[in-house]
Amino acid sequence: MEEFDGEPAVTVIPGVNSKKNQMCFDWGPGEMLVCETSFSKKEKSEMVPSCPFIYIIRKDVDVYSQILRKLFNESHGIFLGLQRIDEELTGKSRKSQLVRVSKNYRSVIRACMEEMHQVAIAAKDPASGRQFSSQVSILSAMELIWNLCEILFIEVAPAGHLLLHLLDWVRLHVCEVDSLSADVLGSENPSNHDSFWNLPGNTQTLTELELKWQHWHEECEQYLQDSTFATNPHLESLLKIMLGDEAALLEQKELLSNWYHFLVTRLLYSNPTVKPIDLHYYAQSSLDLFLGGESSPEPLDNILLAAFEFDIHQVIKECSIALSNWWFVAHLTDLLDHCKLLQSHNLYFGSNMREFLLLEYASGLFAHPSLWQLGVDYFDYCPKLGRVSLELHIERIPLNTEQKALKVLRICEQRQMTEQVRSICKILAMKAVRNNRLGSALSWSIRAKDAAFATLVSDRFLRDYCERGCFSDLDLIDNLGPAMMLSDRLTFLGKYREFHRMYGEKRFADAASLLLSLMTSRIAPRSFWMTLLTDALPLLEQKQVIFSAEQTYELMQCLEDLMSRRPVRGESDIQQLQDEDIETTKVEMLRLALARNLARAIIREGSLEGS
Amino acid sequence: MIHDAQMDYYGTRLATCSSDRSVKIFDVRNGGQILIADLRGHEGPVWQVAWAHPMYGNILASCSYDRKVIIWREENGTWEKSHEHAGHDSSVNSVCWAPHDYGLILACGSSDGAISLLTYTGEGQWEVKKINNAHTIGCNAVSWAPAVVPGSLIDQPSGQKPNYIKRFASGGCDNLIKLWKEEEDGQWKEEQKLEAHSDWVRDVAWAPSIGLPTSTIASCSQDGRVFIWNCDDASGNTWSPKLLHKFNDVVWHVSWSITANILAVSGGDNKEELQMQPQIDHLP
């Protein structure tokens, strides 16, 4: 029997004494409920829970942060733009586009960081101030990592340019001024330095550069050996630094804020034309030397190291663990995937890393009352499981307003998610019926193509009509059009209303034919026949003959049909007797009217035309 | 002591049930907790609650040690008892609503070994079908399979109900998981028996469908094991178990997230454990 690897992750719920009590739980659409309980199903339970609360556990709390919301919104736009980049583009133009996308993402992170920094400063209480500040450092770390990934994986800076980029990278992220490099620039051989670093637009090749540097390096070494600066210990240590002497560099540790600053400085002086593949040797040793065995590497350090080792998967994995939401890894991985850097790892879920992370991120967005709309687009770009994930999530969006419901429906209809459309319309129809908004209920059931519900609502309309003598929502019924065919009852409702309209327009002959056909075609429910026959009365009583003899016979047939099926009444109370009386009177009136009409009709039809 | 808590479909309401015989409903929108209803009607501890699909209105089912299943409904803003089913001879342990596509159908599993299926037929009427001796000694859990229209991808003509094959799983004190299928004559037949546990099966959970042609069921037991059962073929004949994990104590509860990517497991060693549950991907 196969077994799965890996131990499950353990989450501890605060306040619940997990040693003493058991927990029961359930999934909500975006969260999980946990509470203390006892599972042994005895009638009287000995265990008394110490904690009376039910906990709601959410994974994706960051969606609720006001400032991060901007991050989500803006990166959404960048994401979409990236997906639409022409696949045909190759080579340099493609690369420059991808680099631009990466810079866009980073600027969004920086903007968010800046805003949060402002909020942190302005915070009234120290606790929230600290919280915001820690958010700022997280964002800063994200930008740091992203920037490095951009240099190494997307820009793919070659030797020479690589160090320049890394210098920029460090300068951007180190708050304190690099006083060391300032010193160096002001030192003995400025002219050499100037020409050396004049790389942009430079026609020198890498080899020429290397030779020049070698030359300069040897010169410095010569100075050291000749003890040219022996009288000035300051200048001597400067020389050592310029030669990339690690010990000398480490003496200035306070000026170097972290190991990667140390790394880049070291590379600057010992191997400025470092090749990308050699980076990791320097990285690892820089980290070790800088920490000096006093402290152990933090998660951020490990992530950067993995990047220097060009181990993209490790970077993504460590970031996933370290960060509290999927935003970073989802977008970065997607970008790297566009750079064709991810091997098709045979991950089970979502079938590849990119899709897996995007699915997780998008699912998190659905927990939010308005950000879910962003999630829709992300699902759209997940070819394997995006559609079905969207189907499952979209049905769970609470439809508190009509506007929201319409929005959701539009999204489903655009994607031909007919099942979801039907289900949502049914829910809305049901809600409308319960709130007595029959017109709304009817239009929802038509949209859902739900015949059974349409019948139900039509019945309600008819019942209302019988009670109040008039129709509500005339507009809707008048304009049903082909939707009328959805259910027999609905057809009847529409046609019945048409009859009333015709009568109102004095098109008596048409109205009469329609009325009759409603009964003979059996579209009218039997329970309604009495009403229809009663409606026929005014037509029968008109001065001119409307119903033909044949039609009159049919009406009589209907009446007798109806009467014959009436159940025999047993013992009845006063009210029922009264109702019966009314019934009998009505029937008698009908019979009389029908007979009279028959007589007139026969005479008219029997007479010659014009006479 | 709360025995079960369930969010409604949209995550806006919370239903809880307790050994104090009450069923409570809270409005939990925007992080609030407003008690909407305190429903009394059971005469013993209430074990489980289940929300029906919102297209049928606001309906909640609860089952209890008092051998009864009560269906509660919200009408005009107030919650009331809508129906009571007292067809079992001992504690009813589990209730589960069928996929909304089948109509309004509730499965109930009881310690008397039987499973009853209540189908709403309209006008406040419920039709009952009972499967006696589904599990010897008792049935602890029931879980419906997601609705899958067999075969056709063609849109059904409006008004016609497609021919769904209704299935559900049950777990019992006979250490077995049984799969039940509704026959054409409306009777329920035992379709499969899944054997792997060595002690009472405490919970079964059929995973939501993510469009793959496979079916997946999670089960957990008194024996401390959690199994994932997979069936590859559409006819549902060959189920193969994979041991997910063996815990040191009873495992009481398993539950899938709505996109079936996470399985949550509650173990007797009292820790909440969450798992990343990889689905077996059969697409090339």
C-alpha cells in the first residue's frame, strides 16, 4: 500500500488546551471553525470544556489590510499585462519586456512600503506602529529578494555587468551610506578608478577589463609589499581592503550592515568580473565569515543564498514558508515561468508550480468581499484547474445585493458556466419569493430556465390575482416573449394576461377565442376554469354576439366537465354552505348566459348575410 | 459542550449544536457574532448540524442522541421547526444533505445500524426511505458524492431533470465504509464495501469534484489511521486505498476544503492537524 511522505503541519490554537480537550472543526468557504468538544458520544459527558469559544481560523488575513489591497490591485494589472505579452516575442525584446514587468512589480512593492512606512510613523499607539513597521520590513525583504532574482534570473546579467547590478542592489537596500566606497574613491588612484568604471557605452571587452584590473590589482599589491604606506596604518588597511583582503574588510564590520553587503564589497575588490556561476562560492563564504559562527542564518539569508546558487525552486519554497501570504511567490513564480525558467516539475496539485501557487493566491482573494473579482482573472490563467476552482468558489460569494448578483452572473455567463448560472438564479428566485417580490422571482427563474420554479411563481401570481383582482408586475408578464414557453403555467399566465389586454382593447372576438383555447388546450389549470368561465360572462352578455355557436357548445362542455368533477360535499359548516350558494348561483348564471348566447348565435349564423 | 459547528454556504452564518440540547444560529458577517436563533426541540445532546443549499431557502438539519432528526427552516425572518423524523431506534450520529442537483434530500446515519433518506416532496411533506442494517452495531458517518452528470456534456433541455446517479458513502462500527447507489426503481443498493480499517470508522468525507474523472474519499477510524480512497474509472468499481497517516490515537473527523486541496484531520491526540493533500493528477 502506498503511503504519502511528510508529516502533517501542526497548527496550535491559542486558548484551547489541546492536551486536555478534543477539537471539532468544519470548513467554511474561506475559513475554518474550531471549538473544543468531546467526541465520545455518551449521553452525559464527564469532560467540561475550559474554553467556551469557537475559533474562526483564516489563512489569508492579509486580504483585509487596507494598504496591501493596493498591492493586490495594482499587481493584478501587471499580471494581466504579462499574460498578454505576445508569445511570439523572443530574444532581446522579450527579455526587455520581462525586465520591465519585473521592475513594475518592484515599484508597486516600494510604493506600498512607503505608504505603510508613513502609516507606521503616524500610528497613535506603539503596538500598531510596531506592527506596521514589521510589515514594512517584510515588504522590504520581498523587494530585496525580488530585485536579486531580477538581476540573476531575468536580466541574466553577464560577468562585468553583474557586479554593477549587484552594487546597485546593495546600495538601494542599505540605509547607511557606503562610507567605505567613498573612502576608496577619494584615495590614491582616482584616475584609474574613474576610467575603470566607465563601463556604459564602453567599447572594452570583458578580457580587456580583466587585464586592466589585474594590472591595477598587482600595482596595489606591490605598494603593500613595498610597505609604501607603512607609516600610515589607516592607508595600509585601506590598501588591504582594496585588495579584497577579507580580514581587513571584516574589521569594518559595523559599516557593513549585512553579509551580502560584505559579499558585494568583497567581490568589488577581489573579483569584479565575477561570473554568475561562481557567485555562490563567494556567497556562502561571505555569509559564514560575516556571521563568524556567532549567529545562525535567518530565513532571508537562506533565500538569498539559494538565489545566488541559482536554485529557483529552493527560493520559491523558502519564500512560501517564510511569508504569510501567497502574493509574492505566486507573482514571482509566474514571471519566472514566463522566462521559461521553471522545469515542469511534476507537482501533483495544479500540475505545475506556477499554477499551484496562483490557485492558492486566487483562492485567498475569494475570502474578501470585493477582491474576489481579481481572483477571477487569476483563475482564468490557470489552464488545468482554474475553471473548476472558479466554479467552486464563485457559488460561495454571498449575494447580498442585486448588483453583486448581476456581477457574479455576468462573470459566469461570460465563461459559459451554465450550472453556476442556474444555481445562482435559483437561489435568487427563492429569496425573492420569500420576500414576496414575485416579479423578481419570475425573472430569475426564467433566467435560470427553471420550469418548476416558474410554475410555482406563476401559481402565486394567479393566486394573487384571484385574491386582489389585478396583476402585479404587469410589465414583466406583458413582455415575456418566448420565455413564456418555459412552463405551461407560465404560458397560461402570459396568455391570460393577453386575454385581459385584448378585452381592454375591445378586441372581443380575439379575446373570446383566446379564452376558449386556454381551456380546450388544457393549458389552464382546472382550478382556474371557474374564473375563466366567469370572465366569459361579460363577453356573453354583450349586445353583439361574440362567441359562435360552436364556441358556445365548447364552453358548455367545459362547464359541464368542470361540474361533473366536483367532489360531493359532505357535512359542511355555515361558511362552506354560503360559498356553495355563491357557487351554485354563479353556475346558474353561466348556464343561462350560455344558453342565451347559443340561441342568438344560432339565429345569427342561420340568417343570410346582409339580411 | 459544543459538538459541531458549521458555516453556511456563504460563510455569513454559523450554526452550532450542543450537549445542552440546543441548536444556535449566529450571524457572523464582518467579524460580528449576533445570536439569531436558539432552537429547542431535541431531548438529548445534539451531535451534528448541516446546512442545506441556499436555493431551497434557509434550512438546517440537526441530529441527536434522542434518536430524532429535526429540520429547521427560516420563514419570514424567524426560525422554526419544520419537520421531525423519529424513525430510528437509537442515537442518530450524522446528517448530510445531498448535492442540490438531486433535490432536497437528507441522509441520516444512526447507532441502530440503519441509514434513512428523507426526500422533500413539497408542501411540507417528506418521503422516507430506510436502509436497515447498513452497518452492524451502528453507523457513524454519511457523506454524499458530488453530483456528476453521467456521460453527456450536452446541455439538458430546460425543465428536464438529467439522470443523475446518486451515491453516498457511510462509515460504521463494522470497520467498513460502504458505498450506496440509487437504483432505477428508487431503492438503494450497497455498491461497494471498502475494507482497510481495523476498528470503528468514525468519519467519511467524499471530496468535492474538481473536474477530474476520479473520485476520492477520505476515511478515519478508531484505529488511528486516515485513508484516502481513489477510484479511477467512471463506473466506480475499483477503489484503492492509500494510507495518509497513522496517528497515535483515535481520529474523529476528516473534512475537505471546498476545492479539495486540503484535508483537515482531527486526531485524538488532541492536536489540530492540517494537511496539504495532493490530488493524483492524471492529466499528461
